[in-house]
Amino acid sequence: MSNVVDMRANLASVTLPSPVLTASGCAAAGRELDKFFDVTAIGAVVTKSIMVQPRSGRPTPRMAETPAGMLNSIGLQGPGIEEFISKDLRWLRERGARTVVSIAGGSVNEFAELANRLRHEEGIAALEVNISCPNVESRGQVFACDPRAASSVIHAVRRHTGAQTPIFAKLSPDVTDIADIAQACVSAGADGLSMINTTLGMVINTDTMRPALAGITGGLSGPAIRPMAVRCVWQVRKALPDVPILGMGGIANGLDALQFILAGANAVSVGTATFNDPSAPWRIHNELAAALADRGFRSLADAVGHAHREEGVNL
Amino acid sequence: MASKRFGKPDAGPIQVRGEVLAVRRSGDYYVLVFAAPGVAEATAPGNFVAIAVGGQPTAMLLRRCFSIHRVDTAGALGGTVEIVVDAHGPGTKWLVERAVGDPIDVIAPLGRPFSLPKDPVPCVLVGGGYGSAPLFMLADRLRERGCRVDLVLGAATESRLFGVVDGRRRASSLTITTDDGSLGTKGRVTDVLDRLLDDHGGQVIYGCGPMGMLAGLAKVAQERGIVSQCAVEEAMACGVGVCMTCVLPVIGSDGVTRMTRSCTDGPVFFGDQVRWDSVGTVPSDCLGAPVSATGGAQR
């Protein structure tokens, strides 16, 4: 039954054969997961956020399990843009995987530099602009917490990115009104929005009676944050009816993914679930296809935002 | 019992539905025996497994990782695997409460195993607590190659030792240390290491156990100009190389220190590769380390 559903997903100018993508920071650059499922079958591999320079990340412990979730403070460990291009991006291209490159910078200029460096690289379906990583020492630099800061980053990335490459702004849920930030990003040139990044959390180790993470605070992910993520997608879809949304936050099965689609996401990213089940993205693709078929949808696109329909309006 | 494997046919781990065959006590620990098709044949000493806990749906998202204690490829169920579990948290407690016949979701074999010496040189194997789990399989492989194997098992107290009976059978000699003197020599494994190395001319030290113990082994090896290989125990979230949780500072072949994953680049490292004094920190000369507290790369 499930094969009758047209699963193509539209994200701005890009059409993907599957609406299920990996989530940045939960799939490295795809190579490790390719041992567990065919990474060319899913919508796209969203790579771990890359910065201009190599970066060590935070000391350990970097992780604490929480009820239906986990806290991480990796601190954007990565090899820097040059090694990323010569090794990771090259592998993805040769493997034939669609790739969304996530970029992160400490300043507007760094984001611009990254966009510029990637501009003429082949095999990039879209850029995801990580303006919302909570694991930075200065919370003042979480660009996505301030509409003006978010806007300047997106503006700079847009200016240095070819028109054929859509850019998605990755939003933080740790704001008073996410629709405000979403609007600012779109006005600054974002073609779409990714939401949500992790939300800032903390665990105290009751044996040591100190913070469990070396970074003290960390980003909370997993099913624990799913209702928050669905709410964010719902609010932004309501405020911005036509903007492509990549939804994420605690998706662990096909019905979780369906919630995001019904709330208004055009596609979804699967993150923390991959740590439990490395083949989760492809499993969730199949579960979502079956769930759509069960509900009589002929295409994924028909289900996008369906929860917003007026009373009495059904399929 | 379907298995999933993509990419190169012989590359890396597989995810399989295993079946619990037995759970038995051993001192303070449990030995879990399970069937896992395709795993036993592919396992080398030092490899580990990552097992999902809590059933579905569960509030415990992260797999628990265990070094592989023993494998049997001749089992009627197509290969069996044994691990040693210290049931100290809800996930490990769930695991040892499994009944015979229960399914478990297993990813294995993971990680880089111990490498074996080319020549039949004497080796000393040191296990701290249930960290000794992979050493018995290693001892078998080494003795097959004609290596003398001296085994040292250490723990805080007798009930925290693992494999004493097995050790007597499978090693050329067994030395036991406990912090409280309840069995064997009172003290630490490093207290007996020099005498063993002097007596039998050990050329390689293999270790698995707490970081402090491994640091001690690496130091002894370095002082004597011999090789050490240490299987580290770092907290992991995924076990397959994607989460960047289980890192420690390791010196690469280019001399550069990087925060290196213990799941895919380890868990076995040469003792002189690991910056033992800096584990739990980011050394200032590590690739991409923060330039200063207020600026630079780590903003």
C-alpha cells in the first residue's frame, strides 16, 4: 500500500525523493550510517555543522541521558571547512547522496566566508544555517535568539550563495516568539526554515553534586522535546503559510514524523533517534509512507499542514 | 533474525535482533549470553556491542555498550555472544532482567580490536574489575600464536573481580590484586606489574579497565620501552561514530593531538597515543582548541 503514496518533498527550489533527512550533528557526514542503510535513498544527509577552522569541541563528559531524551554539549567539534570539502563532501558526492551542508560561525563574517567557500562546490542541495547552536560559550552569540542578529547572518549567507541553492535558517525554540525570528529570517532572504534546534538544559550529577556535563549546560534533544517542536512548526506555519519548513525534534517513528507534516512541515529531520537505531531515517521513511497510505493520502504534499484545515473540512 | 548491512559486504558492524540464551551471576556482575547471527564470526578481541535497552517504547534512548567477553561460532542458533554487565543503572538492570528467549536489539562488532604481535613474545594482560571481560578471548588468540600470557586481575574487592577461575585455566600465570586485600595481593595492579615483567620478559601490556589504571599501565610500558594497548571506557551515546560524545585527546601518526572518538578510532589505543593526563579536558595544543577564554576558535 505504502508505495502508492508520492513521497516527494518540496523544499524551496529542491525536490527530494523522500521527506526524511538526517538531522545535523546526528549523522556526522553520512559515511558511518551508510553501513546501516542506503544514505542515497533518504531525502538528504544533513551534515554536522561545519566552521571555518578546525575545532576541538568541549571537554568530556559531553552527554547525559535524560527521560526520553539526552543532553549534549559537543561544542561544534569539526575538521574545518577545507577538510570537510576535501573529505566529507567529496565522499557524499561520490556516494551519490543528496547533501544539505550545515554551517556555523562565530560572527557574520565567518558565515559569509563559509557560504563563499561552498558557493562553487558541487553536490550541495541546500545550506542549513545553524544560527541556534546552544553549545557556545557566549549565549549572546546564539544569533537565532535575536531577530536582528539572525537577519544579518541570513542576509550575509544569502548574498554569498548562488540563487539555485536554497538556504534554510535553523531556529532555536528558546525564544519568546519563534514566528518573529522566522519572519526576520525570511525577510533577510532565507528560502526556508529548519526547526527546532535543541533547547538549553542542565543535569546535576547527584553523586558528584556538580553539573553532569563539562560544558555545564547542554542541548536537550529526543522525544522529550517533540511537543515543543510540533508547536513551533504549527506556529510558524500559521504565521508564514508558504515558507518551506524542515521539521525536527524527537522524531522516532513514522507517526511522530506525520505529526510534523500535519503541523506544516514539508519534510523532517531525524536526529537523536539515530543514536538508538542507526537505520532510523529509512525506517521512518517507510513508516511515514504507510501512515499516509492508511489515512488515504495520495501524496505527502497533500498532508502538509493538514492539521490546520478548517472545522468540517476533511480529505 | 534479519540483519542489515549496506556498503561493502565485509565492512563494519551489523544491526541484528538477538535472543537471550542465559543470564547468570558472576560475583557482583552478570554474564549475558545471547544469539546474534553474524556477530560471533566477525568478532575480534576488543570489539564491543551496543544494545538497545528498555524495550519499545522506552524513555531510555541510548544504547549501552559492552566489550565482547566471549563468542561461540558453533552454537545451534548461528553464533552466540557473551558480555559482562555491571547492573548499576536502569538500562543495565533492564538488560539483566531479560528472560531466556527475549529479543534484544544488537549492533556489533564495533570498534577497533586489540592488535596481535607478529612474533610469539610474552604478553601481560591486565583487567580492572569487569574490564577484564575481553582479555580471555585475547589470551586464547595470543596463546594460539605461541605467546606466553601472564594475566593480572585487579579490583576494589573480591566480589568486583571478574574471571578468576577462567583466568587460572587460560593464562600461563594469574596474579590477583584487591585494594582491600580480600583476595590476592593488597594493592593496585601496577604494584605487581614490574615483578611480572621482570620475571617473564613481557614485551606487550594489554589493558582494559578504568582510565586511571590504563594510564598507569601506559606509564610502566613507556618507562620500559615496551608496547601497551589499552581499551578505554568512555561514555558513548551512539557507539557507531556519529555523535562525538566519547572523545579523548589522542596523538595521531602526524604528531597532532585531536579529540578522537573511542567508538570508531578505539576503543583500543596504543598507550603512548593517549594523552592520559588530559583525558576529560581539551589540551591547549589540541587541533582546534580554544585560543583563549574570551575569543578565538571556541567562541
